[in-house]
Amino acid sequence: MRSLWAAVMLTGIYSFLGASWMLILDAPDVAFTEAAVGAGLSTVLMLSTLALTGTTMKKQATSTLLPLVVVSLTGLALIYGTADMPYFGDPTAPAHQHLMPEFMADTVPSIHEAAGHHAETGVGVDNVVTAVLASYRGYDTLGETVVILTAGIGVLLILGGEKRFSSFFADLSLRDVPSMRHRAILRVATKLLIPYILLFALYVQFHGDYGPGGGFQAGVIFAAALILYGLVFGLRATLKVAPPSVVETLVALGVLLYAGTGVATMLLGGNFLDYSVLEHPLLPGVLPHGQHLGILLVELGVGITVAAVMITIFFAFVGREHPR
Amino acid sequence: MNTVLGLYNYWIVIFLMMTGFYVVIAQGNLVKKVIGLNIFQISVFLLYITIGKVRGGTAPILPEDVTYSPDGLPIPPQGFDGWSNPLPSVLILTAIVVGVATTAVALALIVRIGEAYGTIEEDEILALDLEE
């Protein structure tokens, strides 16, 4: 296929189909994220790259025979390797024998048997995925959040040039990127959709302990709503809604909130990111306590950083001057 | 026949994976290579998620009135035999977001390469490098 534009759109559709399959496979958290990221964010980023580098590719001069042979051989080797794999959906597969039973058994009891023996180990949120993500594997998730922060800084360094970030953003507001504001159907449909997307993002963020959701999902959905706004109403309008100085601060604030929760648990006498020590006397039964409070805080940190980094990356790509 | 029905998920994943791999090594256009990496990446996500699925299981989100069997495991809601594995979901959830962040870095590099060389075709870039 020579048209890169079509290739990018097909990739978006492929991601969306992948997300649908994940939903069927009992992974709603992952499906949310993949739908927002694959069909939304990465498609927009690729399209903005195409706007800067051209939408058609030249005809291949080299032969495709060698890559085809390499790919077929690798594929056959991999298929040979699957002969030893457990069957699809097999409940006795090794992956389901270790750790998973412990996670399933210990995640909720701290709420339901607060005085019982599980209180020390339990996490107390209903969504096991959230519990594992934010509590059992809290260090790992902190690392992932830092990776996202680093990627955001990297994109700014690569595309922002030698200018300071603040002046790069200041120049942005002077640029007039063509908007689709004059398309009545797009404008009205977007205005109708955006409040619901934002509301859904907040729901996913704060309900992630009880249902599918959490910081990563909410962050990308929130960013997708703002980017949709940017696509239709232009860069200048988006800069008013999300001022770069605020976004810039939020990028770091999220990671600070996550790591700060860890430091707070250490000051309270626990281990780093051990939320059990986060007990407080305020409003029992209304405000979350202990593990639950810790999970809410770090998920909020993740959500803030993810949303801010995605918006920053969008600004960096859209704000780049067209070379020709 | 049993083997085919039991392992078909891996074979779909391998087919998608090899499609992405082919795009990466056979296409000279840098944006196409990133698209290939994306296809490859999603196939890896699907590999993990299919491994996490348990037949007759449901998503690992415990209902509020969940009850426990004597060995301490939560009893799945009516109509389900078990829970699907939460661990692959956790791993892939973070991987997706990190994936889009790294894709953005790759695309940013492509934009700069395009500006410096005036092309994003691999062979033209190599030829320009040899001229110097």
C-alpha cells in the first residue's frame, strides 16, 4: 500500500478490533486503554507526523523475497514452539496456579473481614487488576509512570529544539493551525461528545477500585477528549482550555504525587508504598482508609501524568512548523 | 483437531506478529516501520491477554457481596466457573501506555530525520549519508 494515510487509518481499525477481542477475553481495563490509545492517540500522532513528512511513500525498489522467507521461517519456528503451550482457556495452565489464587483470595477481605486475619495482607478494592497494579506491583507501576514522564520530556527535547520549553509553548499560541471549526456537523458532534468523554474519564479514574478503570485508562481517555477538541477547534482554542504552563506542571505533579505517597508511607513508619499505614481518624466509612486511600492517590498520580504527557506530546507535534 | 482448537489463539497471534515483523524489515519508509512495530506490539498484547483467559471465567472484578469458598478463594458469580487471570491485564495495561509514549518518541525522531534529510525513506537516507 503506497498511501501512508490509509495505512495509518487501517492500523487504527486494527487496534480497535484488538481492543474488542480483549474485551471478550475478560480484560475490560486493557480494552478501554487500547481503544483510547490505539484508535485515538497513536493514530492522531501518526497523522500529525504524516502532515510534517508527507503522505505517500515511494515504490519499493528492493526485492521482498528475503524478508518473506525470514518471516515465514520465524513464524514456523514459533508455531512449532506453541506445541508445548497450555491450551487456550485451560484453567489448569501454569499461569493460573501461582500468585493468581493469592491475589484473588487476599484482595478484598480487608474490607469484609476488617478485624480478621486478612486485614494485614488484603488490599480492599473490588477490582483485582487495580489492586495488583497499584498495590502489589506498586514499584513497577511507579517505574512505568516515570518511563511515560521521560518519553514526554524526550519528545519535547527532540521537537522543541534548543528553545526552553516555556518559550516553545509561547510560540505555539502565535501559530495558527488550520481548524475544522467551519464544519458544522463535526463541530456540533464534538461539542456533544466531549463532556461525556470527560465525565467518563473521571468516572473511570475514581471508580477504578470497584469497576474496570484506573489512572492509565482515565489519563488516555481524558487526553483523547482534549485532543479531539484540538483537532476540531484548532490549537489556539485548546491552548486556552489547557494552558501549557498548567500541563507542564501536571506532567511532573503526577509522578510527584505517586512518589510522595511512597515517601509519606515511609514517614509514617511503613515501607515505601506500603499503604497500610495511611490510617486517619477523619470520617470513618466515608473517606477511604489505608490501602484504599493509597491506591486512590497513586492512581490519581498516574492519571494526571498520563493525561498531561499525552497532551504535551500532542502540542509538540501540532506545534511543529511545516518545513516546506 | 484438539490441538488446532486448543492452540489457535497462539497461531493468530503469531500470524499478526509476523505481519508486523514483515512490515518492519521489508518496508523502507520509516513511518511504515513504526506502523509495523505497532502491529507487532498489539499482537504481543493479545498473546498475554489470551494466556490470561480462563474458560468459563469472568473478569477479575469481585462483586460487593462476594462470598468465599472454604479454601479462601472468592466464588464467581452465577453462570461462571472461575475468574480470568488479573496479572496479564496489569502488565499489558501499563505496556500499552508506555507503548504509545515510546511510539511518540519514535515519530518525533522521524519528524527530525525528515527535516534534516528531506526524506524518510531508509535507502535515500543511507545514500545521503554515504555521499558525505
